[in-house]
Amino acid sequence: MTARIYQRPKHAMQSGRALTDRWILEYEAAEAKRADPLTGWAGSGDTKQQLTLRFPSCDAAKAYAEKNGIAYTLVPTPSKTLKIQAYADNFR
């Protein structure tokens, strides 16, 4: 049972940064998804994939994983780069 811990990035259609300060722990897939013979929908018997745990800090997420014996990989947060420009730069 392995998990990954990451910080949710800002969605491309968002202008604000709401809920991007939270850290998320998601379990990796234990088995491959397969098509249901009746409906054709993809699914598996792995119920851990449905869990998403949210934490206020990276340390809290790591402490939870270590306390419960969950192997985890920490995905670093990409650096935020701002392209500062003025409206007048569109006409140069």
C-alpha cells in the first residue's frame, strides 16, 4: 500500500488560489482497472483509490502516513513563476 503526497496546483481556469495551500494524500492503484461486462464502465475492486485525505501541511500528511505505516512518495510543489507585463507590451 503506497500513497503520494502532493499540493494541489491552481486550476488553469481559476484566477484565485483557494484550497491550493492544502496537502493531499492519495493511494496508488493496487490493481489495474478493467471493463465491467454488463455496463462497460472501467472499475476495480480496489477501494483505497476512492480515498482522498486532505491535510493543512506537508508535515501533517507525512506524520499520518508514518503513524499508519503507509509508504509514501512526496511530490514537490512546482515553483510559481510570474510573467509580469503591462498591457502596452502587446503593441511593441
